[in-house]
Amino acid sequence: MRCFLALSWVLAGASATGCGGGKEATPSPPCDQRCVDGVALRALRESLKLAYNLTLQGKAVGPQSGETDCPDGGRVSVTGVATSNAVQGATEIDLTFTFAGCGYHRTSGDPDKNYSVTIDGVVRERGTLAVQPTATTALLLSSEALELRGEVYDPPSSVEAGACALTASQSGNDVTGTLCGRPARFSF
């Protein structure tokens, strides 16, 4: 009985003060152009990762070709070559991703990990994907005319990259480059 009474007091105290202890959540700061471009680059990199995993993950090394529906409509195809280095625990890739109205979204508690985008265009990805801790992911991403539109961040900011050039690199968890001639970066 004593345990029940103590729990009742704790619950009564929580309901009197509210779940947040009387404090309201602090809104996220505004997302400027650099922020928008960074989240857009994240959306693209994570879309590439998803397309790879849905089309090629687990296939034998050598020439690759696969196509899949995107989670929010559209399609993506992946072609190229992937080889494995079991000693280093890495996969060497030279792949071309062709996005056709490919929609993808992510919702997160972190404002800069939220997006709902549609991608059109061709992106080349080449380098090393780490499979084991003995290797580090090192990739180069490029596109001559990438279209990326939708909303990024929380609260949402509009992103509209129409037929823009993309050059980016990933070293470990850091991704940096340019999107539409503007600097863009994020870290996993």
C-alpha cells in the first residue's frame, strides 16, 4: 500500500507541473540557404544509400544493374561496377544512379534530418563503401544537372534545385561539396 501511495504522489506531482516541467520546447532556428543546401545534400546522399541497398546490396561483385520504386513515388535505376575487398572490409564502386521523380522523406527529432524531396537526374557515385571498421567510406558524387525539390528541415523550408551541378565528397561521416554552385555540407 505504501508503494501505491508514493506512486500516486509522484503522478499527482507530474500532472500538476505538466510533463515538460513547465517549459515549452524551444523552436528550431531559421534555416538559411546554407542550411537548406546541407539538408538537401543529406537527402540526396541518403537516397543514394537507399537505392543501393534496395537494388544491389547482397549481389555478386562485378557489373551491376538494378531498378526499384522509390518510397514516395517515381523510380531509380542503378548501373555500374562494384567489387569487394574482403581484407579491408570494403566495397569499391563506380555506379550511376538515374532518378525519375524519385520521392523520399525522413522524419526525425533533429530539425536538420527532416526532408521530403523528389529527385530527377543522373548522379555518379564512385569510391569506397566501408563494410567493416577497418575501412573508411570515401566517395565522390557528381551530377551535371540534378533536380531536387521539396521541403527540408523543421520547420520546413522549401528547396528548389533545378538542373544544377553537384560535386561532393564523403570522407568517413563528413559530406561536403557544392550544390548549384553553393557550398553544402553535413555529417552523419
